Amino acid sequence: MTLLTLPLVLDMSGVQLSDEQFYQLCLSNPDIPLERDARGALIVMAPVGGNSGSRELEFGIDLGLWNRRTRLGTVFSSSTLFRLPNGGDRSPDAAWVEQSRWLALSPEDRQKFPPIAPDFVMELRSRTDSLEWLHSKMQEYMDSGVRLGWLFNPQAQQVEIYRPGVPSEVRSLPTELSGESVLPGFLLTVARFKEE
């Protein structure tokens, strides 16, 4: 039996959904997590299993605790959909936006899908995620103005660090990650992932 690799991508080349139509589609189908790539293709996201969900939350907690201490920005969960400048609508597993950029958005923009590229994104590969698809998603983030991104790959015991304009850096686990100038003072110690 072949394991279905999700997400499911629906070609929408014959249909152009406006931002408001996409927003209403998501509201009308709250049990179906959707994203949209820069070309307008709809992406049906798969739910994650227990290991991935736990890891995702643990990394998000570390980011949130750092932000609570520094008060430099706003942290977002994987349920937040960002309307990226390049036309995509994406939900990173965790994200952070610098405070002045967040507050520059109108109250309505902050209430809906924020039309902003986060300064920092984090993605965690689950067992059903194609690595090629995640690489493409991370590149889309960089092309949209994200300043730092981390892609965790438990299957390879690695993390990939993305920065604008340079090739990604691959590190084997265990390692310590720095938030660099984007998340000043944020350090994340990442152990080897337990075998699944």
C-alpha cells in the first residue's frame, strides 16, 4: 500500500479567486486547512500526527517565551494564514513579525489573513510531507521577504537555515540555532529527533 503524500494541490489556473473570495472559502470550510501558492493553486493541508504536533508546539513555545521576554514582536501559530506579497497565502508552523511592522497594519488586516510576510518562519516536516514541496515553500517565503527561516527535517536528523539571497545552510542534529539579527538573543537547542 502506497502512503499518500499530502498536501493535495488543486490546479486553479482557470479560476482566479480574489483575496476576499479565498478568505470566504476558508471561513466556509473551517475543517479543511487551505493554503494558496503564488500561482493561485489551492493546497489542502494534511493534519499532522502526534509526534509532529508535539514538536511543532514545543518549538513554538520556545519562540513565544523569548518574545514574551523581549516584547519585540508578535508570535503566530500554524493556524495563522499570511497573505504574502508575491500572491501566496501560507501558514507556517510558527511565525514571528517585528512589532512595528505588525502595528503598521490596519485593525482589519490584523483581524483577517495578515497581508505581510513574517520576519521569521519555522516549518517542521511531517512523515507525509514531500521534502521537495517544503523546499519550494521555504523559497516562496524567502522570495516574499521573510528574513530567516528554519526547516526541521526529523527524517534526516537535520535542520535547514534559510536567509535571503544565499543558499540554505544544512546542519546535522544536535545543534544550536541562533535567531541572528532577526530574533536577537533567541537560541534554540535542538536535540536529535527520536526515531518514529
